[in-house]
Amino acid sequence: IAYGCVMKVLINSYFHGKKRIDYILVYRKSSPLVEKRVTFERNLRAEGLMLEKVPSLTNTDIMFVKIHVPWDTLCKYAEQMNIRMPFRKKMYFTDWKSKVMGRQIKSWLPSNPMKLDKEALPDLEETDCYTAPFSRARMHHFTINNRQTFFSNSTRSRIVHHVLQRTKYEDGKSKMGINRLLGNGTYEAAFPPHEGGYRSRHPINTHGAQNHRHLLYERWARWGMWYKYQPLDLIRRYFGEKIGLYFAWLGWYTGMLIPAALVGLFVFLYGLFTMDTSQVSKEICEANTTIMCPMCEQNCKPWKLSDSCVYAKVTHLFDNGGTVFFAIFMAIWATVFLEFWKRRRAELTYDWDLIDWEEEEENLRPQFEAKYSRLERVNHISGKPEPFQPFTDKLSRLIISVSGIFFMISLVLTAVFAVVVFRLIAMEKFASIDWEFVKKNWQFATSGTGVCINFMIIMSLNVVYEKVAYLLTNLEHPRTESEWENSFALKMFLFQFVNLNSSTFYIAFFLGRFAGRPGKYNQLFNRWRLEECHPSGCLIDLCLQMGVIMVLKQIWNNFMELGYPLLQNWWSRRKMKRTESKERTGGGQNMENKVQLPQWDKDWNLQPMNAHGLVDEYLEMVLQFGFITIFVAAFPLAPLLALLNNIIEIRLDAYKFVTQWRRPMPARATDIGIWHGILEGIGVLAVITNAFVIAITSDYIPRFVYAFRYGPCGNVCLTITVGYMNSSLSVFDMGERWNVSEEQSRYCRYRDYRASPRSPVPYDFTLQFWHVLAARLAFIIVFEHLVFGVKSFIAYLIPDMPKSLCDRMRREKYLTQEMMYEAELEHLQEERKKNGRRYHHEWP
């Protein structure tokens, strides 16, 4: 009972006491590395930090080190880190007539249901002040109303993290940093604490929020807020600018998916409503007398073209007249999305005071300082000596890293080749099986099983790629944290992009292109005949590949992001209850005397954030962006699936950050890093791939050529394709290969443009083949030049920063200089008055 009273006092001091807990270190009593820990903590106290140790209530082997940063230490490191702090309220000059008119117009319009009410976020009223790098010599310039709240919680945590990263635990330049102590087992964890619980017995509307975490849960992380805008300012204040920018980008991306999803749904519905009236589908479904060549050499029989009626109708859903329009629309959409994100990001960096942060506060990684501490040169910007990496060392490490990347990519291609071999084997088995249903739908069976096998291989290799990318990035020894994250993110993207899309590229551009013809089929290892496309085209195989992988991957990612941490936290709580039950039973304590756990104990039982930060979050969305742009011509429903997934993803991530994860270190950032360049590269690749998909994979160009040159009315009516199916099928004499006696079943059809067996040059390419090939090449050139021209023109029209924001920044810079000068004059005058009064009293 006495121990419980002590813990109650500690909890009250945590929430309401004079000493604020800024960071938590966790170690085990049984750890043998006591000397390193003692030296490290002694050096932390020498740096000005205050430390206090308390035992865990859930594990007798765990000890917590609570860290508090006094005011003087905060000021010292805020000056060293060039942290910008407020010093005067902003003044805005507005046109009052336009402001009153704007209010009247807003009062006439209906309220936006997605907007959060001001009453719902009473804690978001921030002082909008001018800021400047903190300086102890000019402390009188800054607006310090309360020393306890002048530095925000995220700023205090960043200062502690800065000290922890640069404090030694042994003699020697390389023996420093909390990361090394976490790696060698001296400490189990290091994290800033949450600001209390995220639930309350009382409703927030009547009693208000207990803390920022509770407010975030009620107004952001709850599933009932899925249609509301995100409170980005509160997210940034609690989790830092880096995480705030991620959620701002994710929300912007999700909002921009709405028009893309609507247009894609319209294209799909157009294909659905015209499916029964499609001339190609009609001809296939009515071809009861058209005999197709066998799909394998043994145990396969000729089949009727009408047997694939359903396959042809499903193909029309995605390969119709709206395909070209939608591909052009998505290429332009990607450009508009990126250009308007630049403007949104510029507004956020201004509002969050990040305009000059990158040049001022980017620090070296402790691992880089430790590795190259003996090699120093003068920084051309700061003029101070700092460690540097020799060019030869950097080049050799880069060569090793690139070699590792190519090796892993070759491993991906090997896995794709194995899937291709599986598809060839499955095709023969399904085409010759006795089960009539599978035999009739062997295309679906082959594609479906191939996609599922490919998905399992993809998810298995992703685990290996993450470890290899982490190893190669550490081998390079990047200079700063942003360089480390960019290098790691690029490797992860290359690995997973190739892993995820290599089989898709195979189906889009290689499936059925090298199959040969009946009687002279190309075989793999002289054993398995290569796949060929369905008479209605290969686009449905590509669509099935994209749809299955996209849906399964989103389900798996959502489970791993939320379901797995929930299971882990549930298991931790279960073990904790068992331990408490055993201790109380053994000690004869009353089970009713329950002690409330302190916040640091609760945080310890939560899951830590990934060691590589937001890379996994960005990677998932960027790969999704590739799915909805690169092959969108084959799957117009991709933006709609992405939109539905992202609506869930935002709340999943919010719930995970607020309730299931320990509070991450509030880091700063000015943009989304290397991901923006990757998105631009995907946008360029999307134009090229969609041009090839429409020209080569789909049947749009062959149908157009037939209607223009070989149709019943020539180039007068370009939309009539009567007889197209018969024109796209060639004839093969089965008597050349098999013993056939009946004249009516002697000939079979196959998909190609070749001469008949009775022509002077049998099975040679016809003139129609060359016309189609020339049209495909011409379409690729025209499509790419047209879309790239439109993209460049749109990018030129949309400036990266709004003009109003540029004017505000220039005026703020001018006013900041003027106010600093005025504040300096006022301070000098006050000093003169004080000195004058002192001299006046001392004169007698």
C-alpha cells in the first residue's frame, strides 16, 4: 500500500509536478554493461540534464531513467541547434472590405461537413509570431511568458535526443551516442513519453481534452472521424514536423485520388454497359463453328472460340474506347498532383517555420563523426572543421552497395523466371485436365494460380530486401540523417518496385509475343511451350495480375500495420497480468489493491516505431502510386481501390501512432525527401508504359487499323469492326502435325497475322501485320510527345510557390529585421536609464 502511495505521488508529479519528464531511458538490472551506463549517465548530468531512476511495476528486472532538461540547458542547446523561437506577434495588413464581403459569402454557403469545428479543437489556438534563431545574448527579444511552456514538448525532446546522440560512454571519439548503447544492449529503449492516456471517462465536448494525446485520439484517430480533415497543426506539435508532413502529403494524395477514382469508375461502367453490344465480344460468342488450335502438344484437343465468350466480355470491361482517354487523363493527373503538392508543401513549411531550417540545423550523424573523426576539413558554409569522408573510400563503398543492389535485382528476375515456368506447366495441366469447368476456363486458372504464387514470393522476398538495404546503407556511412534515409529509401524502392512489377512487365510486354505458331511453337528448354494470348487480347491477364496483387497487398499491409501491433500489445498486457497475479499470490497481497501504472511503464509496453522511421509508410503509398499510374490503362479501377484503401490507411496510421506505438522522437523536415523525385520518375515512366500497353498489350490499335483499312466501309467509318475477329485469326493445317481424316476439322485458327497454308509463302506475315506494327510505333511516338508536352505545359503554368506566399515571406523578412533593430534600441535605452539612475544615486 505504501509503495502504491509512492507511485501515486510519482504519477501526480509526472502530470502536474514542477519537473517535466522529457525523455525515458530503459535498462535491465541484469545487464553486464554497467560501467558504460554509469559513465554515460554521469556525462549526461555533466551536460546539464537531470536524471531520476524508478523501477518498473510490471517487470522487476526493468529500470526507468527519467530525464528532465532545466531551463539553462534548454537555452544552451537551443542556441547551438539554431532553433527558431517566437519574439513578436505577427501583424497582418488586410483589405477590410474584401474581408467583410468574404464573411458574408461564407455565411450564405452551407457548412463543410469535413471541416473540424473550432470548438472541437480548443487547444489549437497558437500564437502566430515572428521567429528568429534563439540566442541567450538576445533573450530579452523573445516572448517568454512562461519558461515551462516557452519550449514545446517536441522541442524539448529534440534537444534531449541531440544530447543523447553526442554524449560519450567511454574514452575515445568513437564511443558515443545512445544508438550504440541501444545496439550493444546497455539500454533496452529510449523514447519521449506520451502526455498521458488517450481515453477519458468524460466526453470531450463537455469536459475538454485531458492532454494533446487525448485530443488527437478524439479528433483524428477515431474511426468516426474518417470523413473529417486532419488537424495537421496538432499532429505537427505532438509528433514533429516530419510526421506532420507525411500525414499532410497522405491527405493531399487521398484527396487528389477522388477525381481519378470517379473517372476510372466511369470508364469501367462504360465498358460494363457496352459489354453486350461490343462487336468483338459478339463475334467471339457467336463463333460456334470456329475451331481453335490445341493449347498443348499432348492430351489437348481443338476447342471452339465461343467457349471463351465470358473471357472476351470481361476483357471489354477494361479494353474499350475509354482506355486511351483514361491513360492520358492519369498522366496529366500525376503532374497536377505533384505541382499542387509543391504549393501545399510551401505553405506548410512557411506556417511551420521551416523555410530556413535545412541550412541551419542539419547535423552530422554520430556514426559518421565516429568513423571519420580523425579526418577533418573546414566546412565551406560554417567555416568550422568537421569530419569528412575521402572520395576513394566513398567510391569503394558505393561500388559495393551498387553491386549488392544489382545482385538482389537479379534475384528478383530469377524469381519471376520461376513463376513463368510455373505458368507454362500450369497451362498444359489445366488445358488437358478432365474437369470440364477448369478445362473450359484454363486462362483464368493459369493466371489466377500464377498471381497467387507470385504474391507469396513477393512478400517473402520483401523481408530479405529490407535487411539487405539496411546493411548496404550502413556500409555507405551517409553524412547526415536525411542522406541516410534517402539512401535507404531509394534501395527499398528499387528492390520492392522491381519485385512487385517485374511479373507485371512480363505479362504486359512479353506474354504471347514469342510463342510462335502451330507446328512451330517456341519452347522453353525444349520442353514447355510458351504462353500465348487469348484471341481477345492479353489485357485481361494484366488486369487480373494488378487487381489481385493490389488487393492482397493492401490487406496484408493493413494487417501488419495495425493487426500485428495489436496482437503484440495484447500479448504484452496478458504477460503483465500473469506476472502481477503471481507476485500478489506469492506475497499474500489482496487482489483488489491495484496500483495504477505510470505513463512510462505503459509506454514501455507499447510497440516501438520502426528504426528506419517513415520509410515503410511512404514506400507503401509510392508503390501504390506506381500501380495507379504505370499500368492504369489496363486497370481503371485502381484509383478507386487506392482511394478506399487510403481512407482506411489514414485512420489506421493515426490510431497506430496515437495508441499502439511509443511516441517517436519529434523530428523536423522541410519536404518528403527523396520520395518526391521518385514520384516524378514514376510519372515519366507511367507515360511510356501506358503508351506501350495501349499500343502493344491491348487490341485498340489492331481494331483501329482494321476499321480504317480493312473494314467493311474503309476509312469512312472508323468505329465499325464487323469481321475483325475473323481478320485477326490465321489458319493452320492440322494435317501437317496430327493425323486428321475429316475434312471439316482439318483446319484450326490461331491468333496471328499470317498467310494461309495454301498460299505461295505459307505462314508468312501478311501486309496487315506490318500495317498494325507501323500503327503501333506511330501511336507510341505521338502519345508520348503529346502527353509529355501537356505535362510540361501544365508544370510551367503552375508555380511551385503561390505569389501571395512569396509576398508574405518578403514582407516578414523585412519586418523581422526592423523589429529586431527596434528591440535592440529599446533594450539599449532601458540599459542607459538603469545606468543613469545608478550613477545618480552614487554621485554624492
